[in-house]
Amino acid sequence: MLQFLQFATVRAAMALFTLLMVSLIVFTLMELVPGNCAERYLAFKNTQGSGISVADIEAEERRLGLDRPFLVRWGSWVGNVFLKGEFGDSCILRLNINDLLGDKFLISLGICLTALFLAYLIAIPVGIISASSNSALLNGSLRFVSYLGLAMPNFLLALIIMLVSTVVFGDSMTGLFSNEYRNADWSWARVGDFLSRAWLPVFILGWSATAFALQTVRALMLDEQAKLYVTAARARGLFGRRLLWRYPARHALGPIVNSLGFDLNRIFNELPIVALILTLTEAGALLLEALARSNDQQLAGAIIFLLTASIVAVNFITDIALALIDPRIRKSVMGGAA
Amino acid sequence: MSQIDPTKPNLAETTGPTVSVVETEDAVARRAKEAYFTATQRQLIWARFKKNRTAMVAATILVALILMGLFAPFLSPYDPTVAGRDKDYLNGAPQIPKFCDHNGCSARPFIYGFKTERSPVNLRLVTTVDTEDRRYVQFFVTGDDYKLFGFIPGSLHLFGVDEGYIHLFGTDDTGKDIFSRTLHAIYTSLAVGTLGVLISFVLALIIGGVAGYFGGVTDGIIQMVTDAIRTIPIIPLFMAIAAFIPDTWSSEMRFFFISIIIGFINWPTLARRVRTHLLVERNQEYVLASQLCGAPAGHIIRRHLLPSFTSYIIVDLVISFPYIVLSETALSFIGLGLKDPVNSLGVMLQNTTSADVLLNYQWYFIPVFFFIALVLAFVFVGDGLRDAADPYAGQKK
């Protein structure tokens, strides 16, 4: 138990370190934008007709704390994010970023996690079956689907679905809500409306994740099946499904759980682009808006940080889960070979 | 996978199809074995690769596509930029060359001319095909000037028509020929991919080399930083960096900058491979021997360690190539990558999400098939190479 706690603490510390590194990268990116918040704010005032001077800018910088050194500002940003969950204000929109994001980030995260979950729900049984079957047709077609999933980026799939649905159904199936629910409060009707539309982004995002997961599961199962302990189990008279689930599947599970974080990473990659095509109104679209149009680095930085933080969280959870289900990992951690 | 069996080389290949001297079976087998044992690493990989039919088909397609990209200016009938536009045929449908119609057949393929009128209903410009007006396809015609590979000037094009324009894949909203643009876009993708791969390759070698060779604390720190970078989703990070590009930059500068950042973000995977391999190799005796001779670390890494797994590095580069191409496409598609005068798939697809295009101008999507083919070909060739480079591949079931 003590050892497990030690393991969890080490992992938590590493996750925290990663988050700090990421926050430094993100913050540096935010700072690299030419012109700081004070200048932009006053430039906006200038367009409204009130003249501004260098002294005004300096006063504004002091008010916003921009005259402090870089590392101090990073420290206070990180402090606010970690302790209060506050991302500060967006200096283009002059709105609080937390208000701006609202439930949009949670919607995105929900869509991505659902896509990931569905991907593995399909990939694990299909991958195991395909690894244990000798049917050339099944394996060939699965291989083809997997490769297509790799080669056809999700945005092309989204475009093709839009093309087909526009031509066939006359509705491009875009957006996350129908018009009457777009700005309504959450209610059962709104949830229903959301679900009736959210399946499309989930499907599109899950598409290549499924292809990747299928490849991984199949390769792992093939590797494990060739090992001696499977032969030994077979010699003891185990066969069929009992054998598969009892031995190789359990061994293959570890690396699969381990790869969840990177799969989520891959899904996040596709999010802004799919959001653009399907005109979704969630964090991916907001990120795109912030970067491509308004050049709002505070908002963009907050979103990238949140995305990365959820990946780090998933990695941490899978590490712990892995230690719980796999005694070998627990032992190796105790041995000090972290 | 089961076809590859290094212990039984193909006898016909090693002895030739017509063996005049009658050899005993033993001698043939011995010769084959000798050829196998004395073969270089490259020959072995090639022999295994050749037996993989899927990979060979993919390699053929890949070579064809690369040639198409390289010779795009010659193969495409028109300049892919606004300079080569056909202002009378905007959003024009693809014109497919025919040999026969109701007026009889001709040995030379032809396309029909067209008339443009305003529709009396909604006043939109409507193009009607005039089946009486034949335009014959000519080969090796002189047309728009171009520079092959960027420096060989020329104006000869593989095909064209005697009057007007020919648009195999139709035209876009400014009258640019989609066929020409597709070919040039393949070239752009290959160029971005090559540059990106080269940059990430150099970075991966340096960082992975240092981490793997020195190990210990250096390795630990580098790994922690690499892991942190790997957790950030790549495309949002790309977007954040690409957003810095000022609008005033020329399209060439944009192109280089995009390639560089794509290269800069893709290195961690390869760096990890290099590191893992070096960690194993650095304990070998030949490294110790070299160290005892007083060779500096850089020399050992370059001359002794890296050549021991060049083939794996090449395979990794081929495998990472399609992902770089796709990153560029995605980035350009959302408007943060390459911009208009440069042709790339992403740029070409930028405006296709509008209902107008989806309903009326579906030929905008033709280039997509070329890109799926390009990426698939790369993936299959990469996989084939990986299997071929693995000396144990044939022994597993």
C-alpha cells in the first residue's frame, strides 16, 4: 500500500512537472505575439476617438502588471491557473476567459472522450477476433479499413459526409444545436437536440482513432499469441475464447491502457478542423477563431493548456490504473526502476 | 508476412532464368546460400521488399505520383495560378476527351466547346455544352512559360487543345485549371514533406544521439522535456505558432516557415527511436574500442553508431512522411498554412465547405483522391520497408 502511494506520488509529481513545462511553453507563445495587452487595449481606445500617448501605455502596463519580468508574470499566471482555475482576461475581447469558455470546453472534452471510448469499444473485440482468425478476407478488409483510417484525415471524411448528406438529404448536418436551442439553457429537450447532432462529430473523430486502435490491438494480440505461455495454456487444454480472454488479452491490455493518452492527443488534433467543417460551437472552434481571426493568444493559450492538461490527467489516471491491474508494474516501481 | 523467408532465397533470382550448366541441386542451393550470406544489408532489404506484393504496387503508384509532382509544369496544360486562368469558364465542369460522338469517330480525341449565357430564371451564368463544336486535343503544345524544378525554363506542355482551353478536372471559381493545380499541389506536398522530414531528422539525430549516447542524467532531463512536448496536441500548437506569420510575408517565406515548424514539432518520435537504439549499442565492444583509441563522442556517434541502423532511420522517415503531408494539408485547410498562389491540397479545399460547392461543383473534390492515393502509397511503402528491414520478420508467424 505504502509502495503504491509512493508510486502515485511520483507519478503525480511528474504530471505536475509536465503541466508546468507545458504552461511555460504556452505562456511563452502568448508572450511572443507582437504588441502587449496594454498597447492593444489603448489602440482600441484610439479607434474610438480618444488620443493616447506613450505615458498612457505605460500607465496601463503598470495597471495590468505587464512591467514585471517575464518569469514573474509566468509565475502569477500559473498560480492563478493552478490555485484558482482563473485564466485571466482576453485582451482582444476584454472578457473573462472562463466566462468565454463556459461549458464549451466540457462539451469538447465530452465529445472527444466519447469518441475515444467508442473507438476502443469497437477496436478491442474486433482486433482480438481478427488476430485469432485465419480468414484472409476478414484480415484483408480490416487492414484496408485501418489504412484508410490512417490515410484519410478526419477532415476529408467530414467533407465527404457533408457532400453526401447535402446531395442525398439536403441537410449538411452541421452545428451542435438546432437554431432554437443554440442559446437556450440546458434542459432535457436541449440535451436531446444536442445528442441528435453530436453523434456526427463523435463518429468522425472516432474514425481514425478506431483505425489506430484496431492496428494496436491486433499487433499486440499477434505478439502475445506467439508466446510460450499461450502454448503452455493450450497444452493444458484451454482453447477458444476462454484461452484468448484469460491469457493474451490480459497481457495486451497494459500497452493499450498506456496508449489512451496519446490517442486522446490525436483526437484533439483533429478537433479544431472538424469543428471548422461542421461549424461546431465548442472549444475547438473557439481556438480556431482565436488564432486564425482575432489573434487572441490569451484565449488560445488557455485552450491549448486545458487540452494538454486533460491529456496529462488521462495519462496519470491510466498510469495508476495500470499499476492497479498489473502487479508487474507495481513491483517494478517498488524496485526503483521508475 | 509469411512469404518473407530469408532462409530460403529465391533460386531463380540468384542463378538467373537460363542456367546452361547443369548443376546438382546441392550446388544450386549452396550458391543461393552464398549469395544470401554475402548480400549487403540493402540487397537483403530489397529482396524481402520485392516479395511483398502490396508494397510493390504501392511503390509503383508512389513513384508515378512523385514523377507527376516533379514534372507537374510539363504535364499540366496551364499555369496553376491566376496567370493561367480561363476567364470564360469559371466553375466549369470537367471536360472528358472523347473519340466518338453522333457525328462519327476521330483518331484524335476531342472535347466540346461551350457557350455561356445568363439564365433567364435567376440570371446566373449558365454554360451549355455545344456538341457541334469540336476541339481537338494536341500533344506537345507550347503554352504558358514555366520553370521545371525551379530553374529549367520551358513552355512545352504535354497536351492542350487547338482553340480555347481543356480542363480535365474542371475549373474553380476564378477559372484556374483544377488538373494543373492538383499536379502542382502534389509537388508542394512532397516539397513540404521533404523539408519537414529533413529538419526533424537532423533534430532527432542530435537530440536522440546525445540522450542515447550519454544516458544517465542528461538522458533523464531530455526525456522529461521531450515527453512534455509530446503531450501537447500538435495541430493546436502548430496553429498557435503559425498564427505568428505576418500577412506581409511572401508565399515562399510562408512555405519555408511552415515546413520548418512542421519539422520542429515532429522530431520527438524519431528522437526516441534513435535514443533507444543508442542506449543498447553504446555498450558494445566496438564502441569501447573506439573510446580507448581516444575518439571523441561526436565521432563515435557519427562514424560507428549511426551507420549501424541507417536502414531503420530511413524506414522511420518514410513512415513519418505522410503525417507531415497531412499536417500541412490540415493547417492550410484552416487558413493558417500556405496561402493562395502556392497550390496545396489544403489551399484547394479551403472553400469547399460552402453549400454552393457541395451541391453544384463537386469536381472540386477530385484532388482528394490523388492525396488519399499519395498518403496510402507512402503508408504501404513505409510498412513494407519496415517489414523488409526487420531481419526477424520472416521467422514470426
